[in-house]
Amino acid sequence: MIERSMTRKAVWISLVVLVVLFLLWRFLRPMNIFVVDERFERPMQIGTVPGIASVKANVCGKCHEAIYREWAGSMHALAWTEPYFQVDFLYDGSQQICLNCHTPLVNQQQNLVLGFRDRDKFDPILAPNPEYDAALRDEGVTCAVCHIRNGRIVGPFRTDRAPHAVEYDPGMTQGMKPCMRCHVVMGNRWDTFYSMPPCGTVAEIEKGGHEVDCIGCHMSAVMRPAAAGTQTRKGRIHLFPGGHTPERVKQALRIEHKLVADELVATLTNVGAAHYLPTGTPDRHLTLELRLLGSSGQVLAEKVYTMKRYILWRPFIVDLRDTRLPYSQPREFRFSVIKSGSETPAVVNVTVRYHLLDEARRIKIGYNNVDPIAYPVYHKQILLGVRN
């Protein structure tokens, strides 16, 4: 009897030790928040193109001047050199898989990917790349990433006047075809419990029952020659505005407020993005800041509402809740404008701010930013006693 009891106790102790070791491993292991898809498991091999001297953007820009200027001012051009990415990339162990979207071409990378040591493809077998071009690397998501395929320039129009071969692809201006390689990342793993993929913009659009049209929203139509000396026709602006573009965010957000009895009621509606606002990396969020000021300017009361995606990252990845703004669904926020005491409430300040990065994350990775990581998209001072 005693022997059986000792055996049972040993079994339970062993199980507890195994569970503790497993959880410890889950807390210490590298955290992979997405599944490596065949689309981006390796960098792109594009080959040379007859008729052009180089695949570098400035060579393309000699003929496609306006498009080149737009691209050069976009986040695509900064995909490798952008300071936050550089710090974050280093903090996360300089994983090669990140390069396949931030510097997607084979010759943009110092190493060749020969294969993988693990089934999840986060541990590639690498060898020095003799064709590595540091200047090309610094171009990030450059022209060739979207417009060169099998040694031919790919474009949305047929032409026989270009100095290089052109492959007509109507999908270049439709939906999300050029964007899929890097902007559709899945997260279906045994240890993840996302309600949306990690950067689930497309899933958010599909959940709302809307057509996925990245091109239509992020590459506005324009009438102009595609290249110097060619005919004017419908093209696309290559600025790719998004969360880094305050004016774009302002266009997507409607902000209303009114005084009702002793409360300020603020209503925020995502009117311009078929996905959630904000979308993309889970660090991005909105804040609604409400401050009640006295007649002499001091703060009598304040409240901050945060619209973000709350995720438990360890020991397992779990979506806890999501307070972001879905498309076309107004959300009300209430704030009392009554304050007891000698000071008379006089003004309510309403500020909506877009945050590119969570402050806790900024501190954690040691990102000493020069540019702000948040910016206001709305500010209004409301005099109390005045009703809409």
C-alpha cells in the first residue's frame, strides 16, 4: 500500500516537473507569431531584364520619373532602412525570414537560402551570396519586387514601344494580387489562438463581407503618362499611404461629439477603411483623450479610451479582446463634465491620436525614436454651456 502511494506520488511529481519545464520552455523559446508560407519562405530570384542596365530603382526612374519620386517617398522604399525596423529586427534576433519581405530579392540579401533545418522554416541553412548588392538592399521593396517576373517587366498595359519586354498582367491593378506575398500572413499553429491572423487586414475585410481591394484604396488612380514621352492614360500613384500618413487616417475616421445632460458623448466611426482601424501590426492603436479643464486651465478630470488589439503572447498566443473600430460601426464614448469643488468646469479637450507603436514595446526594444511614434488626427476644444 505504501509502495503504491509512493509510486503515485512520484508520478504526480514527474507530471508537475514536466509541466513546469514545458511552460518554462514556452516563456524562453523564440516567439514566432506567424506561419512561414511558401509565398515568402525564400527571397525572390528575378533574373536580368534585356533592355535595362540594372534593376535598381534609379534606373527605372530615368523613364518613370513621377512613379519613381512617389516610390522614393513611400514606406516601401524605407522597408530596410527605416529606424524602427532596424531596432526591432535586431531585437528579435535578425531573423532571415524578415528579410524576405523587407528586402525580398535574392541579391538584396547577404546570404543565400539553401534549405531549412526545421519544419517551421525559421532556421534556414545559409551560404554567402556572391551577388549581394548593398545598394540594392537599401532600396527595400523596390520596383523590381512587383514589376519583374521571369526576366520580363510586368505591367497593367500592353505596349510594344518600351525599350524592354513587357508582360501584360491585368491583375496588377486588381484587388490585392501584387500585395499578397507579404501582406497576407497566417497564424494557424497548434499553439496560437488568434481570432484574426497576426497582421490580419485581409481577414478583417473578409469578415465584414467586403471586397478586398488593396490597390483601389492604397494606390489611387491618376491620369498621366506611365513613362516620359508616352501617352496619357489611367495609372496608379505609388505612395502606398497607410498608418504612416496622417491625412489618410483622418480621411478614414469620422469624429462627432455632443453635450447630453452632464456628459460629453463622443462618437467615433471608421468610415474609410473596410478593415479595422487601425490595422496591421498589433502594436498600432488609437486613443481618445478627454480632459475637463477649469476656467484657469487646470485639469479637473481626464479619461483615455484605447482602441487596440489585446494579445497574450506567452506561454501561448491568445487574442484576449479587440476594441478597434470595425468598418461603418459607430462607437460611443462618454465623459462626465461635472466636477465638484470650487473650480468651475469650463472646457473639454477632445484629442484622438494614432499610435504606430506601443510605448511599452518602444522601451522594451530600446528604440530611441527621433520621429514621433504617435500623432494627433483630431483635436477640439469644447466650451461648456454651449450645446450643439
